Amino acid sequence: MDAFELAYRARVLDMRASPYDLSAFGYHPICIESPSGRAEYVRQQAAIAERAAAVRQALLTKCRALLETVGQSFNTRDRSQRCTSPAGCPA
């Protein structure tokens, strides 16, 4: 959910900086042609990038934990359930 929310925020920022007037939809423009507008856009991009780093780290941590759990589960399974036939295992 964090990754989805972050992607949504990044897309909203891009739409606000686009040449289209989306204020009727609640997206007030960021005028990137002006120095103050460009600075605001860069500031918001930096905030998104900072949040993205935290989301990536959390996802990586969870994936590693999942892989460890799956690996432990596989290693502790009853060996009699594993196929050892050189001809292959029946489907």
C-alpha cells in the first residue's frame, strides 16, 4: 500500500506540473516555468524520492524475511516427500 500511495503522489505531482489545467479536478498547477514553481516542484520531487528510499528498504527487508522463511520451510520438509528419482517425478 505504501508503494501504491507513493506512486499516486508522484503521478499527482507530475499532473500538477503538466501544461494542462487540471484545477477543475482538484489538482492545482505548479508553474515550473517560474523559479518559485520550479523550486516547489524540485522540493516535492525530493520528498517523494526520500519516501521512496524508505519504501524500498521496507520492501527489501520483508522480501528477505520471506525468502528466509521459505528457505527454512523447504529445508525442514519431510525428505520422503521430495522426489529423488533420476527419471523425474510424477506429476
